Amino acid sequence: MSESAVAGTASMGFSIIWILALVAMMYFMMIRPQRKEQKRVAAMLNDMEVGDSVVTTSGFYGVIIDMTDEDVIVEFGNNKNCRIPMRKQSIAEVEKADQATA
């Protein structure tokens, strides 16, 4: 083998290592945190119960008064007349009822 063939092979090997390093860095900086956040949100939505205080993605504060598999009915305000059905995915934060009283 000539020197240029050896240099070309080494250059190609370095390029492959560089590409693998970039893919690994992208996984640890973008994909892994996103999956971790998705798991956190799914666990939060599965642990919701009637009586929990919630904040919706639009910024409204309310209390869950009824739930189905996909939807929740949230009561907003002090007058107890504003009850809105919405998807579970529109809940941004949940505060458990026992934490609110403590």
C-alpha cells in the first residue's frame, strides 16, 4: 500500500469516529432529555385524581372535578359555575390535593 492509501484510510476512519461522536452528542443533548420529559408528563397525567389543583397550558388555574380516560372537567374560579371539559394533554402542572392542604 502506498502512503496516500494509508492516509486516505486513516482519514476515513477519523471521519467515521467524528460522525459517531456527533450522533452521540446529539442523543445526549436533544433526544434523551426530550424522552425524559415525555415520561415525566405521562406519569403526571396518569397520577391525576379528582380534587387535584391544575394549571392548564393556557395558564388557567382550576380544580379537577371529574375525569374520563382522555378528558377532564376542570372548575375555574370561586363561583363554582365555570366548568370546562378539556383534554388531559392540556394540563401543564398538577398539585395534589393533599399537598395543597399541607
